[in-house]
Amino acid sequence: MNGAATLRIVHVTNEPFGFDTANGVQQVVYALAHAQAQLEHSVAVVTRDDQSVRLVGSDRTFQDRARVAAATASRSGGLFVSRYFEPVLSQRVDALRPDIVHFHSVHIPQNVALAASLRQRGIRYCVTVHGGLFPPALRRRPVKKRLFKWLFERAYLNDAHFVQAVSDYEAVALREYGITAPVIVIPNGLPPHAEEPPTEPDALFVRYPALRGRRVLLFVGRLDPWQKSLDLLIEAFARERLGGEAALVFVGPDWFGSRERLTRLARRCGVFSDVLFLPPVFGPERANLFAAADVFVHPSRWEGLSLSVLAAAAASKPCVLTRVADPFHELERAGAAILVNATVHDIAAGLRRAVTLGTDELREMGRRGHDAVASRFSWREIAQRLADAYRDDRSPTG
């Protein structure tokens, strides 16, 4: 598969195809597929969630194959489908005659079964694990994940053409997990429409007048208290007694009842009136929230490469981050972030500094962050690097 010829690329994901979602994997697949299509590759996204085949490329032959794939799924819908091997999934991918199949996420038995079928037919595949193999993530349901690894997933990953890590931190985690396949480090790019301008930059204060005149400390993402250190964030905010000067605004989906747990924690810490929870928003509404925020906070205990951090930097927001949330050190080098450790003491000190910095200094930090991510995290460049890795007949290295 040497040379620069266009490729037939099939992405396989659990999530529906689209970008108006708080699901980072879904946003990545959407942005990557469109960037690959802009490079004139033929791209299809096959999703298990809604049983769809979405064509992104414009090649007419591939369009015909996509129609066949969709029709195959429809005709096969009444057949018995095994819980762990879906004939429809395999048939849809076969109909597209891909050069490469790109799987997203791990611990999915159907992907393991499909990959085994691809290997038998000599079709390459690669895997992006999207943070699923960090040690803390593996401690959730550890027995089931350990059994699945040794029985099925180890061969699936090690027989891949390559496994993509989105940061050096993740590459280390993949090697520690025991992956012997080539591991390449290629980051995520900016979220779709990350630089969309706000339409109503004052909207947050119109709706919540009590926030006006206070520093707005904004978190955007899944409300996962453990991974994102949201428990430590609330405790740190309370420790510094910042309520009179600042407010914490959490924007994102509930995570197994996390919103209620975090609400109870805020009450216990005496800062309930200074903490606001909002549902996920996208497009202009999200741009309006970033416009209203003074500082973006993301003190993760572990992280691949957060799209929310990239979106905040693209929106010219200064950040309070742990180093794992800035894995390429771009924001640290640019002087665009206050770096903390994932402890109450360190996060508290970072929040205090963010609240006491002058407006002009915060604005300059945000400008530097914007320039850093705009030049470094282009989806077009990322799509080209992945295409080169898809084609490489040698073992790609990273």
C-alpha cells in the first residue's frame, strides 16, 4: 500500500455519526472523517449504535458500495445476530472493500470479532483506544477487563497494523498494558467548530445575574468526578473561600449519578450557592459560554488529549490544568496555563492565582493559548499523518 494514492477508509465506532455531542470519540471520528475526505480519500463511518453507514468521501464507486452496505444491513436485519459477532457489521464493512479499517475504543467484543475476520482476508486495521487503557481506567470493572484482555483483546491489539496513542502519556500506558504492535503518537485536533464566534457573549449573565462581576471558572466535559478530579476541584474552591470572588460552572452530561454526588459535595463544603451545573451545549451556545468564562479548569487525574482543553484554548481562555491535561506541553510552553497537581492543595493554589491575576494578564494568556493550539492541532495535518501510517508497509513507529 505504498505511494500517495487515495485510500478507501472505513471507521468503525459505537457512537452515532455527528458532532453535537459531549462524546469525545464521536467528535474525533466526525472531524477526522471530514479531514480525510478533504484530502480526497473515500471515507465511510459504520456505527453500531444506530446501524448506519455514513459516507463522507465523494468517490462515485464508493458511493455505490456504501448503498450496497446499507442495503445489506437492511436485508440482514431479521437474521439471528450473535451478541458478540454481528454478521451485519461484517457484511457492511465487506461491501465497502476498504484498504484500511480504523476501530475506535477498546473492550468491544464485536470489534475483536470483526478484526479477526479482517485478518483472515488480509485487510489491515488499526485501533485508537481513546484513553481506555490508562491504569486508572482499567481499575473500573478490573476483573472483567483483565479476563477480556487475556482471552481476546491482547491478540486484537497486537495484530493491528498500528495502535494510535493521542499523547506520549498514552503511548507509555499502551506499552505497559503489553501492546507489542507498533504504537504511533498522533494527537487529536480541535473539536468541530471550535473557533465559532459567540452570538450572545453576555447570555450566561443574563440568565444568571448573580454571576456578573465574579470570576467565572468553567469546566466543560463529562462529569466524571474521579478522572476529571471534580471532587478535588470543589474541595479546593471551598478551601480558598473563593465564593465571594468567583463561581464554578460545570457544563456536561451526568456520569452515573455524578451530578447529584457533586451537588451533595458542594453542599457539604458550603459552596452550593457558588456552583452551577449546566447541561451540554454546542455551537453558538458553547461559544457563548466560553466568551463569558474568565478561566477554564480541567484538573484531570489522567487524560489522553482533552478536546475540551483544546476548545478552551481555541476560544482564547487561560487554563488551570494538570500536566496530563496538557500532554504535549504546548500551553505550558506558551505561558497559557497555570499547571497544578491533582491534589486539593495544588488546585486550590492554582484557583487562587487565577482569581487574583489581572484581566489583561488573563487575556494575554488566552491569546497565547489560542495561537499555540491553532498552529499545532490541525485536522488536515493529522489526517495526512494517519494516511501515511495506513499506507506504510513497514512497521510504523512512534
